[in-house]
Amino acid sequence: MADRKEVLELKIKAEECRKNVFRMVRAGGHGHVGGALSAIDIVTALYFSEMNVDPKEPQKPDRDRFILSAGHKCLSQYAVLAEKGFFDKEVLDTYGALGSRIPGHPDMHKLSGIEANTGALGHGISIAAGMAMGAKLDEKSYRVFVVTGDGELPEGSNWEAAAAAAKFGLDNLIVFVDNNGLQISGKVTDVCSMEPIDRKFEDFGWAVQTIDGNDMNQILDTLASVPLQPGKPTAIVCKTVKAKGMSAGENDAAYHFWNAEEELLESTEKEIDNRISILRQELEELTA
């Protein structure tokens, strides 16, 4: 069971990262908030609890790697990288500007901490499998983590990579599927369903677990168990809520990409601040 103090601290971090997301949206006027917010608890847990990364030495050879396969969810990674100290938070205010270091999809040539350019959906697992295989061949201990989305799983390259990862026993590869059930066109099940996602990964030879991807306890408990099975890559199917933490937009495909309204921005930021205050009070009472 995850430590209660750590869980509260990470919940606070995740909410602060949500505030960073809306800071960028205010600067750019729009953004893919739905998937960024559904995945941000996972990304926060990885960077602040699990991964061996150092913002002062972002290219250290033994670092763990993170690939955001669903590159349009980059607001989540930018928010966490800024909170972790990979770059100054003032950069968040350049989102949407010409020449910004934080463009609409991650660019490894512009921003420290980005391991690969992503955006064309379906390639993240392939890239990560190559990195994980490289680690095995070089006898290195680093791991490769991926966040992909249920809406991109119909891309065939995902399953070519899944087959190869199982074939070569890449148990240093851990994939989180952000299963929020919605994509820009509506319900994933109405567009091109890949359900049951867990069974498909199992059939490709992966060790699989299904969790609530917005529950920090479950995220940490699962990470403490990876690899789920030695000799097999791990897939963690995360049931999440689109636009989690933005009550006006939760479970609404209209917030996959949102043209921001100032009034709703302000009310959402107040909502987040209220949650942070409650969490900090809980933390103070726990540590008193």
C-alpha cells in the first residue's frame, strides 16, 4: 500500500500541474486539455515518484526514458517538466507563440526532457520498444515508460511493436493506456473500438493490469510491482476521466481540444486551488 504522505504530496503536485496546463491554455488561447488532464496523474507519479531522471542532468546515460505517444497531450508533459524544474515556468507563457520551446506537439530539439518527437499517432510504443531493446543489448538498467491513448490504438504500428516487445522479452518497457473512452470524434467505441484492451495486450504476450488512472494510490501500488511479470513487457490499462479536474468539461468530447473562455478558465483555476487547499490541510494534519 502506498504511503499516505507520499500520496497526498503527489496529489498536490498533480493539481499544481493542472494549474500549469491552464496557464498554457490562457497563454495560447486553446489546447488539447481533455487528454492532458486525464493523463496528468500518471505523468506526475512517473516524474515525481518513479523515474530516475534529473533536470540538472537531463541526458545522463542511465536515466529512465518517457515517451508521450499521444503527443497532442503534451500540455501534461510540459506542465510536469516545468514543475520538476526542467525549464523555467515563464516558458509556459509562450505556449502557442511562434518559435516557442513548447509547441503543440513535443519536440526533442527544442525542450530539455523530451526523448522523442511525437504527434503522428501510433508510434510511441515502437520508439519505446527500440529504446528498451537498446538497453537490453547494452546491458543497461534504465526503463522506458510510455503513455498512449485508447483513441490511437487502432494504428497498426502499435501492435507490431507489441508483438516485437513480447518476442524479445522487454520487461523494461511499461506502457500506460490512457483509457478515457473519448476522442475528438466522440466515443472511442463508436469510432474504432479496441476493447477489450487488456485482453488484446495479453494475447500479444504482455503482462497486464487494469487500474483507475486518476487514483494516485492505485498508480503507485502498480508501479511498485513493475515489471508485473519478469520477461514480459507491462501494459497498465488506466480507466480515466476525460478533462479530469475540470468539472465543466469532464467526460465531454468537446474538451478534447478547447478554445478557452476566460470565465471558465478562472472558475476552473479556483476549483483547483480549493482542492489544493484541502489536500494541504490533510497533509498538515497527517504530519502534525
